[in-house]
Amino acid sequence: MKIAWNVAITGMNARPENPGPGYAVSRCLRQASGFRGRLVGLGYDVLDAGLYHNGMDSSYLLPYPAAGSEALLERLLEVHEREHLDAVIPCLDAELPCFIAIQGELERRGIRMMLPGSRQLQARNKDRLPDLCRRIGIHTPETRTVADPGFFRSGAWSYPLVVKGAFYDAVICHDAYQAEEAYHRLAAQWGYPVLVQRFHEGQEINLTGLGTEHGLLGAVMMSKRALTDKGKAWAGVSVVDEQLERLAATLIEGLGWRGPFEAEVLRAKDGQLYLIEMNPRFPAWIYLSHGVGRNLPLTLLEMLQGEPPPTFSPLRPGVMFVRYAEELIVEMKAFENLMMSGALIA
């Protein structure tokens, strides 16, 4: 069945070392044989590169999440009046509480989303992840909330250890100086809490999929092959890992999760799997799902349209992606229009 919806996608920032997922989601839809709709980019900064890409039919600026859900709703209704949106795919962690808060209002206007509830979103927060994992019976590294940077010189934990921001970013630290520096930077950038996590040496493997009433749907797994300085995948290869898929299925069932997600998992040297994080949206490497024949953004729209769960072909291992940077040529007039009016209409 062809989908001719107007779909808005957030997360159009595309910094090479830490790109947002939005433009990768749009590529999945644009290149899907079943999609015939319009793609609307939503961003928070006039320099979000995905807003200018010729793959987008139009682009708009949103108020930052700190402005609250009412400001977001007002802006989305302005976009809806012009674009007649059928669906929105939020792609950033920090914006999800606002989108969840206005989901009912958007649905009353015919705008569909596939999101978890507030309780499910909070339960997988970094500071609550250990409690969740204990409850559903999966492993995660010991994690502690740190309010005093003096912790890093106390000798309570050995090095290396991992310092993590409330929403994004994690830094492997080998001494107290590095840890204190990371603590102050992450607190300034993302606020509190700042977390410290035990470091386990091993191989990171990630899984993305959809949580539905039928459980885990469309799992796509990859192993990182090259990293940015922020630990993000610059290259990766698809894998098939039944143990990882079982872990993800347990996670989705235990949470009653609805919507996209990414599980970041570490396989330690002894073979034990540790859940490092659960991200509540598609990852930046989601284009790999199109490459292996499991186009998850398209599947999400099919589910919102009321289609039954698709029957996927077996996952193909050994499909590799390599991320690259490119320069977009943008007319100054387009930049000025987006800056002044908050809209860029192709």
C-alpha cells in the first residue's frame, strides 16, 4: 500500500561528530518504494543542516523544548495549517516530554505519532535504568548519581569509569582530572543529574526497532566499527545476535514500550550482555534499516495507518555503513528566510 502522507520529522541537526537522526529518517522514507508523501523538516537552529537538504519539501524552526509543550503545540499548529500534516516523527530525547504532553491535541487534529507514555519514558531514564533492569531481569553496569565532583577524588570507584550527561554524551575517564572536567562540562550542557557508570571492557552492539502491542518489531542490529570522539558510530556493520534480540524483546515487554527505540548494549569479554542505555527514538544510523531491507520509519507509518505488522525477510548480516560529511550549498536568501520567518518552503 502506498503512503501519501505529509510527514514532519525533527532532529535535523547534522553535526559530523554527533548527528541527529532526523535526516536519516527522511532518507529512509524518501527512498522507500511505498512512500509518495511530502517530508517536512523541523529543527531548533538555523544551522541545522538537514533543513536545507533538497530531500526535504519544506522546513520550519521550532521553539526549544525549554519553552514548554504549549509553545510547541502553537508552533506545530501553525505548520499544520500550511502543510496539512498527517504524522510527526520526533527524533530527539529532550523534546519527547513535550510531544507526549500534546499528543492528544495533535491526534484530534488528525496528526498521528507513535510514542510511549510518560511513565515508560521516565522509567528508562539513565538514572532509573538500574531499577528497571533489576525489575525485568537484565544486566546493566552499576550507575550512581553524582552531586559533588569531589566523588572522583574520593577513591570510592576505580578508573576507568564513565561520566554521563542527563540526556546525551558519555565520557570514558581514566583519572580524577578527566572525570571532574567531564562532570562540569556535562552539567553545564545538559543540566543535572550527572551520572557515573562502571566501565566494562567489551564490544558495543546496538539494536533498533519498534515497540508495539505485538512486542518487538523489525529488529535491526549493528556492531560499531569506527567511532567519533563522542563515541558515535562513524561506521558499522549489520549483525544477527539472538541473545541481543531476546534482551531487547524483554526490555520492550517489561516497559510496555510503544514507538521507536535504540538499545545500546555491551558484550563483555565473558560474553555477558549489559544494557548501557535505551534511547527513546530512532538512532542516527537508522538508514541501515533501509539498507538491510527492514525500513523502520516506513514500517512506523504503516502501523500508524492501521496496517498489520509486516512479515520481514531474515536480517542480512554483513551490510556495512560508513558515514561521511558533505557541504550543502545554500543561497543566502534561504538562510535569511529561515532565520527571519522560521520557514523554508521549497
